[in-house]
Amino acid sequence: MSQAVDSETESDAVIRSVSGPVATATGLDAKMNDVVYVGEEGLMGEVIEIEGDVTTVQVYEETSNVSPGEPVRNTGDPLSVDLGPGMLYSIYDGVQRPLTVLEEQMGAFLDRGVDAPGIDMEDTWEFSPTVEEGEAVESGDIIGTVPETESIEHRVMVPPDAEDGEVTSIEEGEYTVEETVCELDSGTEVSMHQEWPVREARPTVDKDTPTTPLVTGQRIQDGLFPIAKGGTAAIPGPFGSGKTVTQQQLAKWADADIVVYIGCGERGNEMTEVIEDFPELDDPQTGKPLMARTCLIANTSNMPVAARESCVYTGITIAEFYRDMGYDVALMADSTSRWAEAMREISSRLEEMPGEEGYPAYLAARLSQFYERAGKFENINGTDGSISVVGAVSPPGGDFSEPVTQNTLRIVKTFWALDADLAERRHFPAINCGSRRTSRRTGPRSVSGRSTL
């Protein structure tokens, strides 16, 4: 499990300096966004800056006791996630390490430098082919199905970057995710396992205008400020106004096929509530366990700040994988403010020119890149799928004029502003749909909702 570095294989690349989650290395032959392992313990990191012979690495783990002179090893690959059957029911950290698997091996407190595949590589799945020998298939085509959970049929696809060809061999049976289930005359061997870089959107044919409502089960949202399947929404509000609870209600009751819930930098007790409640709840659509169509990413406030910056990309990539199967996916990001704070901290350590309130100048661009991966799409295999993204925003002091809220407002189509006064009166969800007013404590009390329909 440890990724400790073999000094004999990488004798030239060494750590030059360490500043919090950011380390610099010399002698490292690397490209931007390459995954590297830092120090004797092999802490996972990502290349974020290259200047001459000096490479800057964003480390996803605590760097205490890591010192200059320790070795650095480059993998040559970007940060990627393991995609395949077994992601539902799972709980991951920000770089898709399965927390339940690691807990079984080392208890509640994880050792540094440990790693594990995002899906079980040894578990077997019952594969049923949907194509026959001699049939021509292209990249992205569905070639078979696997009963992933009680609620979800996993559709096995040819990888998007695979070469097209005719099926020469495909058989029904039990396979591990790494075993070949289909062979093409082009030499392509297809398994149930795929890897995809998290910062690159999976390909599609076209992005359509969302027209079908995503029924949330909350009357004020469905009646006054609806969101479409493939739409985007933001939930800004001061502390205690109910942002997390609103997102949890959406995850429980929205009529999406798949739910990806990202706890990005929030308090541990809030994520604990999700982890404890969701396995006990029945899905109102199917009567099966709610976790049978849910994937959780838990990157709480006490976890390394660098992994917080990557967790939203991990979540959206998993959502895109299920979208490619033709499912409607709802992604909850709680909260994008903590994600922006992680970017601000890393940017300051890189000594980049700060923008408004110290956030990096590219804050708006990063928010746009994230929300633009939502939408209703025509997939390359001919199916239609959607990703609906709902991001919570936690403005300091409830000030909606701060940069994260304002940049998010420019991007999203639906805006559910929460009011602390309504929350204090136990009115939930505390969405203030009245006229624009000003509160001494919360700034703008509400804004007009905007709909994607």
C-alpha cells in the first residue's frame, strides 16, 4: 500500500524546499499535471508549475517532517480516477482513495503515503454482452451490462480513446474489472475498468438545451425557482442557514438516476451525518437503499487542503462516466467556497498575483470550467445523459457581494439564496423569494430566482 520512493530508480530528482502543501523539486523530468510521489514516504502530489529546472508540486497529504534532499519520483501520468463497477456505495477522499477499504486496514487514522485503487480490482462481476461477434463497434459504444447495485445497471463501454473495430471475441461470464471481456480486430482489448484524467472533460457529440425539470421534492424550488436536468444551481447563505441540509434533501429526493455528493472542506460532523444517514434511507423511487445509486466524496476541513482543490474534479469525472451510460446524474458540491479558499492558499504559496480579496485572478475561469461540465449531452455512443450541478456557497458573514458568490451568480442558471432570519424562525428551506432587501447581518436578503426552464 505504501508508495515509498526507491532512491535507486530516481536518484537525481530531490526536494528543494517545502512550504505547507507545496514542495519544489530539482532534477525532475515532468510535465504539467503529472502525478509524482514526494519524499521517502511517497506522498502523492501533482505538478502545478515548471520554471527551468525547478518543478513545483502540490502535495495531497500532510508534509510535516518532509525535508529537502529527499527523493521525488514522477509517474508520467496526470491525476486520474478509476472508473468501473463498484463506485456506487463507495466513500472516497478527494483523490479517490476508498476510505472504507483503508479504514479496514489501518483504522480510523490513515497513514501517510498509502494508496488503494478506486474500485476493487479482485471482485468479480456478472457480465452480459449486448453485442455479438462480427459486429462493428466504435469508441464509447456499450458492449454489455453488469448489475452494479440493486438499482443501477452498469453499462460497460468501449473507452473513448480506443480504436474502432469489429468484435472478434465476447462471452458472458464472471470477470474482474481488469480482465478482458471483449476483443476487437483492431487489437483493442476492452475491460470493465477505465482510467480518465480528472481535469479533462470526457468527450460528447453535442450539448443540448435542458428542457426536462429535475423534480427536487421541495415545493418552493420546483414551483418558483426550478432547475432542469442538466442545469446548474447555487445555494449561497450565511452560516447556519441550511445550505448543507438543502443539498442533502436534494440528494435524497431529486429524481436523478445517480447522485454524486462531494463534501469539499466542510466540517466533519456534517459529512458524518451524510455517511450515517444515507445507508439507512430507502430510495423513494425504487424502495432500494439510497446508497445503491450514490457515490460519496468526503474531503472534510481537517484533511489536506491540496486534496480539496482536486475533489470537485474527481466528483465531476465520476458523474461524466455515468452520464456516458445514458443516466441523469445530480452532483452536489458542498461547498465551492472551501474549494476557492484552497485555490487561494495554494496560489499565495506560489506567489501569484492576487485578485479580489486575495483569490487568484483565475477564480472565475476555474468556476466556469467546473460548471460548464454540467449539461444535457448527446453522448458519443448515441445515448442522452445529463449532469445537474448544485453548488453551495458560503460567503463570509453572509455577504453576497464577495467574489465567489458573484462569479457563481454570473455562471449558474438557478440561484437559491438562503436567509438567516428565516432559518432562525425554523423556516426551511430558508429561501427568501421576496423583494431585494438589505439586512445588517446578511447583506442582500434575497435575489430573484432564475430558472433553466
